[in-house]
Amino acid sequence: MKTLFKYLIFVIFSSAFFYGCSSVPLDYSSYEDINYQEFGEMNKNRTHVLVNLTKQELTIKTPYSSKTYPISSSAYGIGSVRDSLKTPLGAHVISEKIGKGAKIGSVFKARKFTGEVVAPITEKIDIKEDVITTRILWLDGLEIGKNKGGNVDSKSRYIYIHGTAEEGLIGEPASLGCIRMKNADVIKLFNRVRKGTQVLIYWIQLFNLLKWDLL
């Protein structure tokens, strides 16, 4: 009877979870069981960044503080393959910092300032172009075969943490593979990290969240 009760609760929670995510075609087959707790433990004495795709949040941790910001990952789900427009999982490092000193709302194309400065759209509007603004943190994968090398290389896929013109969509999957942040937030992050800062992108499976033995 107890097992049946747990199963029914599981079905209710999972139905609600997947209904809420039904508009996002996540590629669950690409999920890797990354030990994000172990990653945090290894980096507890240094600054590092954790990107939680389940919660659509980014947390920067230092030896003295922790700060969490809302983000937006790919509207196409999770994945590492080139041209998939999906957000890769796994351990990364910040390889380049671009845009230091640029005005908030500055537009970048191919990592170069275009001369245009835009005001962010705060309504939930999905515009046609993926406008990259304010700051760019270019990520390089650390896991060969998962996010580094061949057709799964995060750096050659131009996976960034960056500001966006579509601030109204922050908090839900809406990007074309990158991690979007609000413009004021990405400036704060930019100022607190350096080249070589480690970044872990992960997704918590519902089964891990429940931690119930249904057998």
C-alpha cells in the first residue's frame, strides 16, 4: 500500500513536471550523470559557476559568498552536437571575456561591438534575431567527447554566457544554445570571474530530486 501511494505521488509530480516542460523539446538521451556536488566540493576554495538548467538559474560561488541569478538556456533543449542549437551539459571553463567597459545594452556580432546600443525588451516577446548584448563569457568544454573536440566542442559552437535583448524571457528556456542573463546581472558576473574560472552546466533529473525508492 505504501509503495502504491509513493507511485501515485510520483505519477502526479512527474506529470506536472513534464507538462510544464512540454513546450521545450528536451533531448533526455543526451543527459550525462554529472556529479555537480563533487564539482562544488572540488572547487569550494575557489570561485566557480554552477548553471542549473532545471531551475534556470546560475550561481557564482566564491570562498566568501554565493549569488544566484535567473538565466535562459536553449529553447531546443539539452545537447552538445554542432548545429543542434542546444545547451551542452558538463564541466567548462571561461576561455575569453569580451566587452569590458562596454555600455549596458551594447550589441555584439562575432564578438565585436557593432556600435549599436539597445534597451532590453522586458515583455515576454521572442524576437527573430538572437541579439547578444553587454558582455560575453566564452565557454570551452573540459570533457572530451561530451563538450570538447569533434562535433560536440562547446567553444567551436560559440557557447557563451551573455546579456540579451530579450530580458522578458529570462527564467525560461528561450536561447539558441547559450546561457542568457539580464544585462545588469551579466556585468556583475563578468566583474567577479576571470579567464580559467570553471563553469558546470547541469540538469537534475526528476528521479534524483525525489530520491524515493519506489520498489
